[in-house]
Amino acid sequence: MSVEVKSVSHEYVEHRLKIIGYEQKYALGFVIQLLLSMLTGGFKRRRIKVLDGVDLFIDRGEFLGLIGVNGSGKTTLLKIIGGLLTPTSGDVIVNGFSMVSEEDVARRYVMYIPGALVGGAIISPFFTVRLALKKIFELYGIPVSRVDEALKIAKLESFSDRRILSLSSGLAARLMLASALFSDAEVFLFDEPVVGISAEAVQSFYDFIRDKLWRERDSTIIYATNNLNEVQRLCRRIAILHGGKIVTSGSLYDLVRGIGLKEVVEIRFYGISSLDEVKLLLDDLAEKYEVDNLGGDYYQLKIIASRAEDVLPLLIERLVRMGGRILSVKVRDISLEEVFIHYVGKGGVG
């Protein structure tokens, strides 16, 4: 079951109320402040663009990791793919059907599963377990008569009248797994599904997604998160969403090859008092580097290079010539986190 995202953009209007300082200074009531703001033009509107021409193709049976910083638009994109939100422009084609013009048909193939503890637009934390399952089943066309069966399989029968907000993370995870197990959907959209869940429950979630949904049922899966370890562990292809666009996609190998840098050199040293001297040296030798002061004249530097052997000998030679003393040298493969930072910037890791 393939999914094609075609030039999808989405924006919303943000309404702001400007409360002028005069009223706050004299502690007038909120209603008076509100009236004065209306009279003085205190209402402001601005359009916020969340997605900007997103193009993405997910093939049948593919396991795609969608990563991006908080607020990058991952949830918005998943809700548009799942038919829960209409894009400002563009379309999503699921199994040949348009999610915009043929929503009733297209939505049959897709199931959106938000974080178990949050619930997103589907589950209220004040719902009981039974009511939550009923709402999910109704939304995705699963016979409501199977709710009791789902509660039994998920071992939630004794918790059926408990409210979602009172559940442990493990029980909340079971609730989400039960809804996925009974769905006939062929495309599953997971939106930060394990945030706040215990380590034991996380492992069960991973096993279910990977073994039951992906391998046994050959489902198409889009897994949105800002946890890079999850993506590296589960997904076969990765797409990075940043600035409202997909900036790159491919396997980790493809992403590494795309930036032309694949090895990391880490050196700890001491004996050089001037950090500026070290930076001048690195500017001359490396395209991307970081230097951290460990205290006093002790430093750790990291260089990302195409080949470590091209920079390491000369780097050590110059550091020693400047009076540096080498404590340790380590060469390793570049990580997904470092690739991610290359595309979104140092402040991007969530």
C-alpha cells in the first residue's frame, strides 16, 4: 500500500491579543483590558506556515522514520496523511485514492496512532479505556462489537472502567496496541508513540510494530519521532523534516554519502592554553569540527571527515608542535545524530 505526498502545504492563522501596559499597570480587570484592546487594535493575526510543499513517496511495505525537531510539522503531516486534517494545498494519494477528494475511501487504508499517554486528537485522557477503544473503533470502521475481545487480548478487562489519565504507561501502550491489532488498515502512522512510556512497555511496542505489523502483515509504516535512537533501531529509510520541507531521505548509508562525511575523529589533549590557536588549526584542516573545554587547558575536539587518515596524522603533528599532549584518539563511523545536525543545525536535536 503506497503513500504519495504531493506538494503538501499547510498553514494556520494565529490570533494574538495585545494587552497594553497601561491597563496592567493600574491592575484593571481582564474584561476591561479586553475591551480596550479591541478599541486600540490589540487583536493581531498572522499566518503560520507549518508545511511548505512537502513531497514524499512511501512504497508498499516500507518502514519510514520521519524525524525533525519539536514543532517541525511531523504531527501535522501525519494527520494530513491520515485524513484527520485537510492541507491548505497539495494532496495525499493512498493506494491510488486522493485523501482530499476521495477521503471516505482513502481513509479506510490508514490508521493514525498518537502517543499513548497524550492521545492527540483521538483519545481524551478523561475517557475510560472502554470508551477510548470504542471511539477509535468507530473512527476507523472497526466493529464496536469487538471492543470486549480487544480488551481481553490486551489484558485490559479489569481496567475497562478506568480513565486513561490514571493508567500506567505500560497499560496505555497496551491500549494503543489493541486498537492497531484490530484495524484492517494497511498504512500505520505512529506519532511519537513511546514518549513517557516505561522501558519495558517500549520494548513490547517495538516488538509489536516490527514483528506483527511490519513483518507479518507487510504493513506500510511511517514512524514520526525526534528520538534518533528509535529511528536507527527500527526504520529502513529516514526522512528529515525541517523548515516545512523534507530536506533529505534515504537509508542511513544514503544520508551519510549525501553529505560526503563518514568518519569522526575524537581527540582529547592538554597543554595548549589558547583555544583560538586550536580553532585556527582546525579551520585549516577540517570542514566540520567542534572543540570543548574540559577545564583548564584540557580539551576535546571532534572532526567529521570523509576519511580519518587524511586529517589525523597532520592534526596530531601540529597539536604536538604547538605544545599539546595527546590523551586519547578515537576514530568511529558518523552517527545519525551527527548527520541530523548537519541538516538542521546544532540546536536541532530533540
